[in-house]
Amino acid sequence: LEVTLAILKPHLIKNPVSMEIVQKRILNEGFKIVNSKIYRLTQEDAEKFYAEHKSKFFYNRLVTSMISGPSGIYVLAKENAIKHWRELMGPTKVYKAQFDNPHSIRGELGLSDTRNATHGSDSPESARREIEILFPEFNLD
Ligand code: ATP
Ligand code: MG
């Protein structure tokens, strides 16, 4: 069993219908919700979380968008959870998501490359790091 950290980004959870669609999909796809909360990332959380992107042109936009309101934060578990969740999300860039995988979460609900609906960890190391940032009380061992 593997865990991944999923975020339903602020613009998505503002819309209860979108929120419902994504939550249903999480459960239908066989993920177990190990932990979840509605939480507004602080500036500090967002900077830590996206440290690898600090030099990118979209960094400020990304941090500003992530702290603009509460997000839905989930620890999801299943076999191959990381890869499976990233497949469900679809490509990072919204035009690509809409073109290549229109039924992915980003294809259906992404608004822009920044407000692309969801986040998912990209490796077991990232999942661990991200869970430590957003669920500091959660013990992974
Ligand atoms: P995530 O890490 O959110 O699961 P990802 O691994 O597909 O997505 P990354 O390259 O890690 O994508 O980028 C992190 C986030 O930065 C993206 O989810 C998106 O919100 C934002 N981002 C990435 N590339 C761009 C871009 N070209 N323009 C604007 N925002 C971007
Ligand atoms: Mg990433």
C-alpha cells in the first residue's frame, strides 16, 4: 500500500459541485481517505511546499493562488496511489489536459496552468515530505 498527498486547490473547492465530483471519483477509484482536512495554506506552508519551483517564472503566481483560500488536503492510500492519482489528474497544463485527456480531473475542472484543479505527489519521497508539511501531526511510520 502506498500513500500520496492530494490537494484540491482553492478555486476547485469553492465550487461544491466540483468538490463533490472529485470526492466521488477518489472513492470510486478505490482510494482510502487516510486523513483529510479543509485548510488554508499559509505563505510559509506554500513556500516550503513549492521550494523546488522557487526560481520558476510562475512561482509567485502559484504561491499566491495556493494561499488565496482554503484547499481540500487528503492523504490517499491504495496500491500505486502516486501514479494512479497523477493519471486521474491528467497533465499539468490545462490545454494539454483538455486535449489529451479531457475526462481527467484537470481536463474537466482546470481553469489555467496555475489553477489546474489539483496537486499530487510525484514520488514516495515527495509524498512523505508533503505530508510532513501539511499534516505535521500525522505519523507515517
Ligand atoms: P503538482 O506538483 O501540482 O501535482 P505537477 O507535478 O504536474 O503538479 P509541477 O511541475 O510540479 O507540476 O508544478 C507544480 C504546480 O505549479 C502545478 O500544479 C501548477 O499549478 C504550477 N505550474 C506548473 N507549470 C506552470 C506553468 N507553466 N505556468 C503556470 N503554473 C504552472
Ligand atoms: Mg509536482
